Amino acid sequence: MTELELYKFLEGEDYEHQDYIIWIPIYSLEKFCAFFKSYLIDGGIECRLKDDCVALDIYTICDFYGINPENIYGK
């Protein structure tokens, strides 16, 4: 995955983000998991389950794909 692909995916979805944390609504979780299948197949990701969303740190995903997270949020 490239920086541009990740940027377009995150901006194209109904995800809120702040300080490199992404909040994924429960109804979007299946699409999120499908997009990041290659990452999730290696053991998953730490996250916080809220009442209506899942919160996770984008750094772990960016690190896996060799992407600088500052380039994603700086665009």
C-alpha cells in the first residue's frame, strides 16, 4: 500500500481522526478490515472498542506499510 492509497481510503470514508487516532464507526468496520486484510492477517491490531466505533492508532498501520503518517495527515 502506498501513502496515496492510504490517504484516499481514510479521506474517502466516514472516519474521524485526530492526533493520529482514527475512530471507525461500527458500520464501516467490515470495509476497513477488508482494506487492511494483509495487515490484519498477521495478527490484528490493538484498538479500543467504544459504544459506536473502534479507535486505533494509525502509526501501527503506517509502520507495517513503511508509510510516514505525517505525510498522510499533512496533505
